[in-house]
Amino acid sequence: MRMSFTCSVALTVIAFCRFGFAEYPYAHGLAVSNPPETSASCTLAQVNCTQDWIGSRTTAGKSQSLVLHVISIANDKTATVDLPDLGAVGVPAAQFVMKDGRTHFELIGDTSNAVFDGSISGDVLQGRWREGDHSGSFEFNRSTTAHQGPHEENVSFTNGEVKLAGTLLLPAGSASMPAIVFVQGAGAEQRYASRFLAEFFVKHGVAALIYDKRGAGQSSGDWKRSSFDDLAGDVIAAVSFLKNRPEIDPMRIGLMGSSQGGWIAPVAALHLPDLAFLIVKSAAAVTPERQELARVEIQMRAEGDSPADIAEALALYSHAIAYARTGQGWEGLSAEIDADSQKRWSFFDRDTSRDYWFFTQIRLFFDHDPLPVLEQVKTPLLVIYGGEDDDGPPLQSQVGPLLGAMRAKSKTSELEIFPNAGHDLRVVPEKGQPWDFPKFAPGYLASLASWVELQTRR
């Protein structure tokens, strides 16, 4: 089920579901750079080619689609795995062996590892898998057609002295195609984090630019000590780069920002009046300070921490925010950090220094209010949330002010809420329900495609 409303003159009152918490492995699979060409005639003994095996793993009536890419270079074989239902591509297949009719590989996740052991008979690879308390069977069939991935090239562009390195993925076609730029979330996010969605849009005829955040991967600069305006400048530089590409229609370029990127992308949009569309995903409609304090409280409560521990953690975080803003009170904060450093919930190391980079980030953008920015944006706007997102205040407390900002400037805008999805728009299992493979919320990808197609239609 999807809750969707178009914001124009009238606003719609909506109901919401309960909130929960879940983690999913493999969400940010690494994309293989420049693998050998895939060939339908590639054999197990052939060198310098890629062989595709398409199938799934199953257990207790549940299944998950998988694509195994076996890469042969000289005498070495490596492999990656795509998990389309999860939104991960190029996940390294660790400990990969394909020899004498036997195959073994492992997928290393955030919280668990999936181990696959099987045998090959002709064009069929089948066997058993296990992951934590779960196990089942898998079966792949060797593809008889050559897989044609998107055309891509490594690119770079600059924002002042900062050099941004990325990848431009292009669909089939010669010129005047729409394009999307992906804006990173918090931390040292590299281009592979957006790889799945980039390939998804390419399949729908939209060019995609993904790049390493400043100070991450092959990009220069320092994200730790950069403001939202600095990071928005990188986005503006990315759009400028695309406008100078002969394949791209300069009037059909849009942005998609996720989490922290959902705060940054609208800031960039204020300086890009001819953007075709703006997608904001899982960005709280409150200041980063309110979002962070709410996140800590909600997640500590979900993990069973006592009210006293929660109060102590929130006090520590609030004192850290006050110190970061004023530079005053370090001695008292340092003593609190030292006292709390052995607690199960502690989020500061005992040896945290007074010039810790996170204090700089607090000072630079914890006061950012996204609503006035969204009010000023004139670009067609799609805002997406998961109803089970626990990374900020309860969603029902945010929607009223958010809708007011979205309808300002008479812009086309739409709010979509996927009730059973978390921060990453993957389904959060309900308590008491049988285990299932992690996956995107039904309708999420189709919603992205239809919105962009509508805004870029000639």
C-alpha cells in the first residue's frame, strides 16, 4: 500500500502506522569497475570474459532473486552478486571458488554472512545456502544471452579547488536525454551507494551521474568540515557538468537526495531554477538537531535501554551540541564523555578531543531548517518517506508543516509514504510475522520511475 497525495490547493489528512527498527545487509554493494565483456558463449575454461548465472535462493516458500557474475581474468576467477529485490549490485562474492564442478562463495553483510555451496551440471548451478538461523536451497541457470550493462565512463568535475570524481551512466541513444544526479547521505559515501538506482534509471532512459562525496573515494576535499552550502555547491557543479554534455538535455536534469542528501539537494535547487525535478527521500522535516535527538531516544528505547540511560544519553548529546556551538564548557563535557564511555549506549570514545570533527559538523549544520528551503523551491518536488523510519521524530508530527512548505510557490509536489518501509525504503518486518528476505517496499521503484518520466516528458 502507498499513501500518495498531490499538493496543490487542497491538502489531504492521512493516517499512519506504528514505527519499528530493522537493519538490512548488502545495502551498499560495491560495483565492479570495468569487468571483462560479457559473452553468451563464455565457458568456464575461457579467460577474459564474464559469465552470468541468473536465479534465486529460497526457504519456506520465500525467495530472493540473485544474479551471479563470474569474472575470468587470466587464470583467476572472481565474482559479484546482484540482489535486485534489495537494491544492491556488484556485491563481492567473498571466498569465491568455481572448480571441478563445485562452487562456493559468501556474501558479507552488515550483521550476518550468507554462505553458498553448490555444484554445476551443464548450465545449472544449484546447492544450499545458510545465513544465521536461516538456510535453504538456491538454483542458477547460466545465461544464454550476452548481458549488456549500461554504457559508462569515469568523469570528473570541479567546485572551486575541490575535484569530484564520478561515473556517468548512459542509456542507449545519441542525444537530448534526461538525467539525474544523486546526492549523498551522511558520512564518506562513495558513488557505489547510488549504483543500483543509477542503473535502474538508465533502464528507464535516464542518464545518471553518481560521484564520490568530497573527501571520499577519488574525490578531494573534506566532507567532515564542509557545510550544506559547500556540499550543495558540489551538486551545482555536477549539474553544470551535465549541461555541457552533448547527450544530455540541459532542461531535463533533476536531483535525488537521500537522508542528509535530502537536506542538501533542495539547497542546491534554490540555485538551479531550471531543474526538471527534485526527489527528497527520507530527510526529516526538522532541523538535524531535532532529528538526531529524536533518533537517539527512539532507537535506545527500541533496544531496551532504561529511561535513566536514555535521559543520560540525551543530556550528553545536548551538552555536546552546546559545546560545539559555543566552544564553552569543554571540561565538563570531557568529564561526561569519560564517565559515559564504558556504557553500552556510549557514542563518544573516551579519548575524544575538543577539536573532534563531529563538533565542527554540529556547528556547521545542526541549525539547518529544511522547511523554509522547501518553501522557496520552485522545482517539481517528490518527497518520500517510510512509515517505519525511526531516524527522526514520529512522521505524523512532521507532515503538517511539511505539506505547507511543499505547496508554497504553487509548485507541483507530491508526498508518498510507504507505511511498512524504514529509512532505506526497505520493508520492516512486523513483529510475529514469519521471516522474509529483505526487499524494497512494493511500488517504491515504480513510483520513482513514473515521477521522473512525468516531469521529463516532452
